[in-house]
Amino acid sequence: MNIAKLKEQAKSLFSSADFITHIHNEKDYESALELMDELIEDYDEQKPLIEVLFLSIERWEDESEEFSEFNAKIESLGSGFLF
């Protein structure tokens, strides 16, 4: 394994798409969803990146003011509610 090459590739990826690990705003969120749409078309090949991006999207949806009303409504349903 070439650690230096791996580090450089990661640096390049995250500098051009830092929303992969942390969504900062609505634009990042939209970019993350757009990328996810593309990645899931080749799920098996893209699974590691999908998993990292999923965590970023999930964190944004859990913490963003945009989703606070929805999250409160879901939480008020209690654990007995089945989807």
C-alpha cells in the first residue's frame, strides 16, 4: 500500500467535496444527495464512499434546523410506531 498516494488522493477528494464528511449548509446537502444518487447506481463498487456520505447526510438531517419540525414529529410518535 502506498500511504503517501492514498493520503494525496484523500486530500484531493475532500478538498473538492468536503461535504462527503461534513455538510455545512443547504448547498452541501443538495450536493451530497446528488452524489448519493450517482453512487447508488453502482452500490457494490461504491459502498465505502456511500457509507461515509450516508453518515454525513444522516447527521445533517438529524441536526439541521430545516428538519427540526419533522424530527420532532417523528420523535413524538414514540417507539411503538411501525413504518
